Amino acid sequence: MLTGAQIALESLIREGVDTIFGYPGGANLWLYRHLPDYPKLHHVLVRHEQGGAHAADGYARSKRGAVGVVFATSGPGALNLVTGLATAYMDSVPVVAITGQVPSTAIGTDSFQESDVIGSTMSVVKHSYLITRVEDIAPTIKEAFHIARTGRPGPVLIDFPKDLQAAVTAFNYPEGPVRRRSYPAPPRPDPAKLRQIAELIKGAKRPVILAGRGVLIARAEEELAELAHQAHIPVGWTLLGTGAFPVTDPMALQMVGFMGAGYTNKAVCDADVLIMIGMRCDDRVTTRLDSFAPRVEHLVHIDIDPAEIGKNVIPHVSVVADAKVALRELNLLVEPKREHQWLTQIDQWKEEHPVRFTNHSGLLQPQEVLEAMYARCEDEAIVLADVGQNQIWAALWFNYGKPGLFLNSGGTGTMGYAFPASMGVKLANPHKTVFCVTGEGGFVMNMQEMATMVENNIDVNVIILNNSSLGMVRQFQDDFYDGVRSAVDLTFTPDFVKLGDAFGMKAMSTDRLEDVGRLLDEAMAHKGPVLLNFNIDPNANVYPIVPLGKGMLDFVEAS
Amino acid sequence: MTQSRLLSVLVDNKPGVLQRVASMIRRRGFNIDSLSVGPTDDDTISRMTITVHVGRQQAEQATKQLAKLIDVITIDDITGLRNVAHELVLVRMHAPPGERTELLNLVDIFRGRIVDVAPSSVIIEVTGSAEKIDNFIELMRPYGIKELARSGVVALVRGDQARIRLMDFAIDGDEPQAELSRLQGVAADTTGTV
């Protein structure tokens, strides 16, 4: 006989969990009472529940097959998870959150630290459970992990009343597959549709593939490369699809859309056959919807989630399936093809519209920092980006040659994501170099996690691209809101070297290009977390960019 | 162009399902005209009948987003099919003795019933299509409606064939083995429905 808390911890071990990010409080103390009895479960005490949720997200995003786990107590603890859950939900990241809840007898009485966590998180989780019987704990956890990691992955929340953590029953972890009639496995790709797509590829004169995060989740990068090479199809990607196809490949375009490369947008707008794989095709991809792929004769959409088909753009041919399965079967049908005219045209666009930056000020440019980083690690480091200008710079100026090396909150665009998430990434990948690229604004949003990082000696190189302002918002105000700078000045920001010192975290700062390499070398050689503050040109902007309300071909380039 | 869509949804009979469905419909910006829910012959399954007011493309989105909810077993857009789609209305009518005959005639025409008689009022029950109920209410108005309660639509498609046999939803084994092989790059042999 075990208590509910023990059953939950035993169940986590059965699901292969080794790391938990969490924060204790009144309503989950039985879980913490028994946690030390399970040394296989490494608990990382974060300093804010949001940090815990992001760390669990980073852990799951960067480790094949892993599910991130976060604990929080009831009420405020659980509510602090909401942004982290939303981030994981939009980017399809498998996370299981276990929240303490007031005793089941007290639910609904507005007791201390009670809140309706199931209701508050309903629209940002794939599914959620309120435990009502101690016998349900093990089957619920098993089902929660199954739902989190299968199909289109996503976060699942389990609300766990305190009395049921203490209640006692026999522990039997359910054997065999999870059976739930309302959760069917993803369908196999329809062979007729695949044949149709193979025919379209055969007849295409100007084909383009766009790859989203679905390709990375399905680990379909090799199948994608095979298709591109077999039929000579150029490949672009979404922000979240960065890394699905090597930037250095001759068939590579670049990121598409709002802040994508000009030549990718040109190719998409000229394509006669456009194949979108594992992507949502949101407004950051399409820019103004009617400007997206206007010459396309056959739009093909492959996604595991039927609700993504036809949500934003209506395809002519659609396949609902796992990207790996669909591409593997498609590749068997696609005939080898050599393309010259179209690729020559694209090469010309690449020359006319390279992704580039200019330095008129003589001040340190963010791209120079990223280039120095890339020179030191090539394709071996994992880079997290926060949200804003730093995110786009990190996406465009680091040549990701392998999958899974670039992680960011592409869907919700959660400022403050990268720093706590990088803890999870490093713990999941202890032998990889991890860079957390952030701005001074986003860093400060979750900087309390410096304590967690130092305490656990998590070896992350934190790169603050510090422009003393909310850079992306400042750029928007300059260009699209009459040039009125409003509430974007962050000159009043802590001295990050002193701040690092206060937390016991090695910290360095410079505004000079000639120091960048030395500081990076020192940071990478240091066994432990390092904070590198780079004071960059405060007027550095993201280019190319499509002005708000404009179309894909209206992109503005660096001048 | 928006129109009313009639959705027949089978869901797991679990707490919170109604909120999940309602919350999803609100969050995606669809409008619910009516929603009724009740158990089926299988007490682990409830049927929700939902009327949403949406455009054509939205109708497909609403259906797919609903189908994605883990508690939703199956969803069937039965708009425009040969349906029996009925509502129920209870009306407390002002009806003092001596003024009841005319009212009772109208109730007969609508195949309604008197389900309660009080000294100066009666409760009338009528079932049928939304249009029929609308007409009935309009006819009752001049006689003095004291109180009214009206249900949402419940509907089934006519004919011998059940639209959904739950056998169709036999769960295919996402065996831990199969799942592991998916992660390793070998597809699980899965044959999904829906």
C-alpha cells in the first residue's frame, strides 16, 4: 500500500522521468515529503513557477522522446504556470504539469490558495485532469504522458488534491497500451493523395517546400532532405522549423514570412506548387494573407493535426499524417528530377536579396556577436533565443546545419522564455554547449532563475544583446507608429556584471567588437553558467522586415 | 455568409466536458445558438447537440477543433440531412376557468399536452422543430404567457442506420513498443478513424 504521493512519484519513474522542475507549497507537500525517497527523480528547485514550466519545456524540446515535468502548488503556484503551458501548447511541446490542489472536500469553498486551475488553464493545455479518487492516480498519469507525447504533442495538467496525495491504496501501474476511444492514433497518409502529390511534383515548374516544427517533432529531417534532393525542390522554413533543413544545403532557402529572407518570400510568391509540411501557416508566415503565394496552382499541406488543414490557407491537396511517415511514403513515389531554370532564378534572388546587415554607427552589431559565436561552435551548440529582435537575429545569423539546435517560443512569443528554458536544455544535454540569446528586457523577466542556475551549476552561456530598449517594439514604433517612442527605454537596467556577482554567477560585459571573441572563449571554457552582456548599437534593427499590413514581397532590407 | 450548423457530438461522460466544449467554441470565436446535453443508452457516453452560427469555412474549423478535444469521441455535422431535430417548450399560460377551451384547441393542433392545471393557469408542453415552437409561442402570446422554459435542440438522423457505431472507434494499440518505434523512426501500424 502506498500513498497517493508515492504512487505519483512511482508512476513518473515508470514513465521514464528523471528530472522535475518544481516549487513546493501547502498543497503539494505530500509530494515533496516523499520526493527524497526517490533519488532517481532529480528535482530542480526553480525560483518561480513560470521558470519551472519553461525549464520543463526546454528539457522536452531538446531531448528526444522526453516529456518535461513541472510541479507547482495550488492557487498562485499553479497560476504562475499558465504562460509556460501556453508556450508549450502553441509550440506542441510535451509537458506534464502536476499541481497541488486544496483537499477535495474544500474545493469550491474559496479556501486558502484555492483557484480553479483546470478552468484557468483549459485553453492552453492539450488535456487536463482533476484527480478525484486515489485509485485513479496511476492510470491518470499514464494516460497524461501518453497524450502529452503522442499525436501532436502538448502540455497536460494534472490537478492533485492534497487529501488524495495522503490517501492510501495498492499500487499497480497499468500494463499495456493506453486505450481511449476518444483519442485515436494519427491516421496513415492516404496513398491516393500521396500519388497525387508525386504527380504534382513531377509537373511542377517552380516547386517550393516550406517546413515547420512538425518536421522536427516527427524527426523527418532526413526524409525531407531526400525529397528535396530527389526532385530538386528548394526548401524554406518557418521560425519554429529552423533546423529542419540545413542552411548550408544547396537546396536551402531561408526563413519565410514577416522577417524571413527576401529570396524565400520571392520563391514562395512565384511558386506554382507549394508543399507545406508540419506548419500552421500563421500570420507571421503569410504576412497579409492575400499576398501569400499568389501564383500557386497547387497548394499541398501535410500536417498531423486535421484542424490545421484549411485553418488559415485552404490547400488543394492535404494529407493528415505524421510528417515522417508521409514523407517516407511520398519519397517512394517521387521520381528523380533535375531542375535548372527555377534553381538559377532562385540563385539570382539569393544574390539580389542576401540576408545582410549594415554597420553605419561603428558600434557593436548583434550579428557580429552571433557570427563570433557561430565561428566557435559551428553545428555543435544548441541556441535558445528569447523573443524580439534577438530571436530573429539568432534565427538568421547562426547557420543551423543540424536539427534541434535552435529553440524559441515561436508561437506565443513569450518574453522571458529563453533563460529558464536553457536550464532544461542543458540538463537534458549535458555534453552540448548551450547558448541562451536574450535581450536585457526578456532576461530581466525571469532573471530570478540565476539562483537556480548557480545552485545547480548549469553550464549555460547567457548572451544578453543589450540595446537599452525593448528593441523590437522600438523598431515598430520608429517605423509603423509615427516614430513615437513610448515606454520602450530600458536604460534603467541593472549592471549585469554586478548582478551576476550578487548571484554568484560569472559575468562579463563589453561594447567592443575586439573583446567579443575573448569573452566568448572565456565563457565557453568556464565550467558553469556565465552571463555575457554585450552593449550593442541601440539602433540596430531587424532586416528584412515586411511593414505591418503589407504583403510578402514588400519586405524592407538593410540599407 | 453565416448559417446554422447542427452538430451531434458524442463525448465521454466526464466532469468538465461541457466546459471544455463551450470554452473551445468561445475561444475560437464561434457563437452557440443552442446546446443540449444528456446521457445516452451507454452511461459512459453523453450526446451533445449543438447549434452554432458560423460561416462555411468556420464550420469545418469548429468541427475539427471540437474533434481535437480529448473527451470528444466523435462529431457529426448533420446539417441538411433528414433529421428529427426537436425542442421542448413548457409554457405557463394565464387560463382562468371558462377561458380554457380555445387554448385547449390550439394545444391540440400543436399536439401539445396540458401537464399541470392550477386554479387560474395551466402548463402546456409542446415538442417539435424550432419553427413549430416559435409559431406556437406566437399564437400563445395574446392569451397571456406567464412563464416559459424552452430546451435546446436534440436531434437524430432518420433511417435505419445509426450514424455512429462505437465499434468503429475500437482503439488501436498505440503499444508502448509501437510508440517507441515511432520515436526511432519506424512507423507504428496505426489505423486511425475520425
